[in-house]
Amino acid sequence: VLMKTEPKNFCKAPFRGLVVDNDGTLMPCCEFIRNESSIPQYKIWEFEKYRADTTLRQKMLNGEVDGGCRYCIKRESNGINRRAYHSRLFKEEYESFQADTLDVGHLEVRLGNFCNLKCTMCGPYASSQWSAEAKKNKEKFSQFNIGYIKLDHDWINNQENKTLLKEILRNCVSANFGGGEPFINPFINDFLKEIKHDAELSFNTNGTTLSDSTLSLLENRPNLIVNISIDGIGDHNNYIRSGSVWQDIETNVKRLKEKNIRVLFYYILQHTSLFTFRPVYEYCMENEIALEIGEIYSGSVDGSGHLTLSSADKLDVDRFKKWLSTINTPKVKVVHNWLKNYEFDNNLHTRFKQYFNMLDDVRGTDFVKTFNPSWT
């Protein structure tokens, strides 16, 4: 029998993973850019159709790269290997995978867009609060291509969808919950009761809310990690993650640590990082909190890229570089790489100011007072 050779970009995610996106769309993994893919989109209530469609898995076996996977593969040249990360859980040999294999061992659920915050780099698709605010301020928001969602993403309220998710969860070796905000979701405890005690379990949360009943279901799980999205400390946090109170996050971090639950801060590099990264970094050092650093998606909010580093003033960039040069740890390599590609773009700078002026106007906040940028 001829041994099949594994194609260069082979990934196990389409055979063993499943992601349910905010609006109920099914994807093989969280890196998948669904609008770039040639595969039709299926919703959670079409799970059997999704399972029966072997197109993506066949492409993977043939060594072809689907459009949805391109972004992930491109990032490997920057040293971000998510393919290895998604495949590591599954030990099967390549030969055992067939086009009709879909045996979900890792499930990721984005529990609709039910959320209590309106983060400045988010939008209505992932936050019901954003959606409500955009609806109330249609004229102002529409200048930034921000609409509201006519139907909130409440596929999760359907009993059949919930039953299906519970069945899948029972067999999983790994599960992740995001949102919206997973810890305010009324069904989170029902789901937690189904997950094997030793499964890898993680959450992407804003850290503002954690009920006692949920905390007790998380206790004593050996492979649990709570990723708290943090974009600033104190007033910086309260501004960027609008609706959030920094003290609440600190309290919940303490509660998690008291139960010996691993906490990680997940931080996104964006224009405002020039003002917020240093306090976050110093806070993590002082409090022995692991820090993971990602980079903002350039299309965030309105597709223009106005939240990226390109919209930042050179003076602010230089000030930040000066501080960063005093930090000597491989942890900040990502930050150095991010700064390397800096090129000032005046249009984006203007757009950045307009955007935050608009938010200040709607929210009664003050960007300049909170961050003290050089251009004031």
C-alpha cells in the first residue's frame, strides 16, 4: 500500500474542530476568514449539511489551500503558527483522515453578541450594547459605516441548537467560549456541566462579571485558563472598554487566583497602545500575570485601518520606542516587530481623531484628557 504523504499546509482543524461564530455560522477554526472562502456558509441549525459537505476537507487532503485558510498560513512567516496550535490536540496519523471525517474534539462557541461593554475597537456584531448605541445614534455612527444589527444573534436561545452543542461538548477534549461576553450568558453553566473534567477549557472574557455559580463550576479543573482581554489599566481601561470598571476586573482576577485558576491577560496592539501598553506591562510584572500580545485587525470598526499604528503621530511613536528600548525580554519582540512597520498616514490620523471625537460626543468621554497624546 502506498503511504500518502502529508501536504505542506495540512491542518487537522477541518476534521476535528468546529467554531460557531457570533451569528451561528460554522467554521473549522477561529483563524478561518469565512468571507474569503470558496465554501458555502452553514449555520448551526444546518450542522448535518455542514458535516456532509466534504469540499474543504477534500481540498486539505489534496494539498490545496482554501481562501479561508490563506491569512493563517501567511502569518506563519511572522512566526505565528496557529496551524500547529490547532492540530496539537489530535494525535492521529495523517493517513487516518478522510474527506468524510468530521469528529469534533475541539469546539469553540461565540455565544452570540450578548455583551455588557462597547469597546472602542469592537462593533455591533460582537456586542449587543454597541448595537443598541448605534441604533440610537444612527447619523453619527453611519459616517463610520457602523450600522446596528436588526436581529440580535440569538440562535443560542433555540433549544435544538443548545442540545446539539451539549452533545458535541460531551465528547470534546478541548472547548473555548467567547462572545459577546460568555460569563453573562444565561446558558454558560448548562454548557459547563457537560464538559469533561480534564478537558482543555478556555474563555475569552472581559473580566467584568463572574457569578459564584459559574466560579464553582470552574473550580479544580486541571486544564483551565481564563483569558481576560485587557487594553489598559484604570481610566485607560474604562475608556477603551466602555462600560467596564477597572476595580471589578481586579476583584475577579483576585477571585480566580484564590481558586488557583490560571489567568492570562490578552492585549491587542493598536494606536492607543502607545499610551496604554507600558502600564499594562508593568501591572502584569508586579502581579505575576501572564501577558499574551496580539495585533489589531486592520479592518476593525470601519475597514479604514484608523485604529492601527499608521494613524499615530511620530512623536508618540518615538516616545514609546524610547521606553521600550529599556525593556529587555523576548516577551516584547512582538511589539518591536509591530513598530518596525510604522509609516505615518495623515488621512488615518485625521480619521482616528474624528472617530474618537464622535465617540466622546456620544459617550461623554474625553480622549485627550484620558491619554494625553502629543498632538493636543
